[in-house]
Amino acid sequence: MRKTAGPRAIASLIGKSSRAALVKRGFAQSDILSNWPTIVGPNLASHSSPEKLNFSRHDNKDASLRVRVAPGWAPEFQHFEPLIIERINSFFGYRAVARLQLIQAPIMRAPVKQRVPLAPLTEDQERWIAAATEAVTDIELKKRLNAVATSMLGSRNRDQEIAGKAGMPPAGPTK
């Protein structure tokens, strides 16, 4: 067995460890979970979550897909059930799902983090960026370098502003 040195992609580690949990829930592949918004659309996906794929004992087709649906959304899912099943089966490429089993329960979603706007740059910072990119002749590259520097310095200014309001010392030197 050969050891690899250096950083490795975390996906290579997660895939192996999560496979057992996915298989236990009937998902031999995580495709239906990761592509759920694409399969059912963003509106239905935001109010549902596939839970378990129940295959018959003798066959790997005509399964029943258990879907957790937010309270009040079950009639919508019942109305679109034939279309959802058709889209799932076209995603798999064969008749994998024959019916949906809807369970009305709250959907656990991670809260969406609100982006805090960047703080404006000081005149010294703007002059420093202009001087740093002065020798760059490619206009597109120069624009991107300016955008990266503006984002980094604006983020640092915002963090220092937040730290100052909290009574904490600044994070580091400013340019």
C-alpha cells in the first residue's frame, strides 16, 4: 500500500465514508440527493427532501421513494406526482421509481448566511492597488487583479470595523 503525501481532495474521503449510510437508506448513489433541485425544480425542492428509496426484494426497479414534504405542500406533490416520477426515472435512465410516499414533516435546512457588504477602501489602499497593478498590460487581467485586491482589502476593513465595534484589537496591519 502506497501513501500519498500532501493535501488530498476531501471528496475522495467523504465518498467512501458516506456510501454505507447512503446504501442503508436505499440510495446506492448520492445523485438523487445532490440533484434533487434539478429533478423536481427549485420551488418543490425547497419544500421537500428525499429520505429513502425502497426497492422490492427481487428487483432494482419500481421502487417507492419516501419524500419528506413540508406541511401544506403534500397536495402540490400529489398533483405533480406523475411528473416527478417521470423526471426521476428520466434522470436514472430507467424506471427506478414507481411511486412516491409522502411524509409531512418539517424540512431541516441550513440557514442561509447573509453576506455582509464589504467596507469601502481608504485612499491609501486604492493608491496601493493602482501602484501594484500599474505594470500589468493585459486589461482583463488588470481588472481581475484590481477586483481581487479590492475584495480582500474591503473584507479586511469590514472585519476590522466589526472587531472595533466589539472592542477587540485590529486583526493586523492595514495598507
